[in-house]
Amino acid sequence: MPISETQLETWSKQGAIRQSADTYATIRSALQDSMAPYRTKDYEVFLQGSYGNDTNIYADSDVDVIMKLTSTYYHDITELPADQQALFNTAWSKADYSCNDFKAEVFSHLNAKFPRKVTPGNKAIYIDADGARRETDVVACAQYRKFFSFRSWANCSFTEGVTFWTTDGTQIINYPKLHSDICTRKHQATNQWFKPMVRILKNMRNTMISRGLLAEGIAPSYFLEGMLYNVPDTLFGRSYGDTFVNAINWVKNCPDRSKLLCANEQYYLLHPTSPVTWRAEQLQAYLDAVINFWNA
């Protein structure tokens, strides 16, 4: 039988934010230390993930922090016509301080600030929990610009994101601020139904995993959020139960899932090899599991 509206209401609630806010303040203060080895560089610190997007649930434990180098940027000019590419290449000069230089200095600094608590990972720098401080993932990255026009530095247009390289040399390009801004607009366009529904899907997924109904790692929160973003605004509302059924049925019956977008609108949601997108078979496995869970 369908899950009760009372249970869905409980699952829709935002998790505690005070401890996470305090954790972020501590990590941000450490990153902004005036004695840090990268202190002469321009950079920006901000939250991403569930705490940054107000979609955190009580089970969420780690805080995701972006440490973005802005005095160096990487770029994509493939969308520019040939004459504008030539103008760009004439105006551009390679920086002598790289994203990997920045990541190394951020790691060194955090390791000194939090001795024996810091571990380098494939994508992020991990800081262990300690007392009231939550686990934290710090992504040391650089600004990324995807250009759409270029006449001069004063007359150009681009979409801004972030980029970094994993330990195996894979370049990751993503758009966390754009993702957050678009999700907020979606939340407003659905009369504040979107973010509670994201939290419901996350809680439902966790329950399915705990009961052995869905394998761990099949439905990451980021992709659940992206899936729900594609659902038409008019299908949100009346009740959480109605919204859930409408949303899942819409995705299930979508005639061409290959056209679904990530919430940042820069990538398709589904792709067989991209490191920043979902796999089509994982979406199908999630849909099969969540429909069975709802109908059980």
C-alpha cells in the first residue's frame, strides 16, 4: 500500500543545520587563514551539496565545501567561431600556478590545521569529524569558463563552473553554483514543493537500502535531485503522495530519457561514461525498486 502522507511529511523535513553551519564556519576560517601558503592567490570558499542546497536530511553527516581558485582559470572555447577562437588565443596567456599546485597547498595547510585528521581522496580532501565538528569534504578546484562569445576580455560571455583532476588524471568539470541557483528557481516555481520532495526521495532511498531493496550507490542524492528537476512544475502540489506518484510516473513514462538534464542544465542526466552523470541502467534499477517499495 502507498506510504502514508504522515510518513512523507516526516521525511520532507530538513535535517539539523546548526552543527553543519558551525563545521563550515570552522573549515572556512581555516581555509581563509592569512598565513596559508596560497594567501597571495584569489580564491572563493562556499558550500555545495545538501547543506548548500537546503536538501539535507537527518542522515546526512558530511559537509561539502568548495575551495575555488579564481586567479587561475581553465576554459572551453569549442563553441566559439574560428575568428573568435583566434582572438581568444591571442589574448590568453597560460598561468604559472595550476589547479594541482593549489590543491597541494590547500592539503598541506589543512593537514597542519587539523593534524592526523586529513586524508587526500580521489576527488576531495577529507577531514575527519572531531567532537562537534562533522566530517568534511573539501574540493580544491579552479574556476572554469565555457565561452560562447569572445571579442575582448571586456566583451565576452561564458558560463562559469569549476574544474579539478582526480588522482588518475581525469578532469572533472561541474557547475555547483549554477546547480544551486537553478534548484532554487525550481523550488520557487513549484510553490516550495521541490526541495521537500528531494528530501523525501533521499529518505525513501535510505530506507530501501537499509531493508536490502536497493543496492548502495545506485541512486546518489545529486542524481535524484537532477531526476526530479526534470519533472514539470505542474505535477508538484496538493500532497506529497500525489507529487511522488506524478513525478515517478512521469520519469517512468518519459519517451526519451536521453534528453533529461542535470539540474545545472550543462549535461544530460544520463550518459554511459561521463564522470559527472548517472547511468541509464541505474536510473531504471532505482525506478523499479522505488515503485515496488511504494506498492508493497
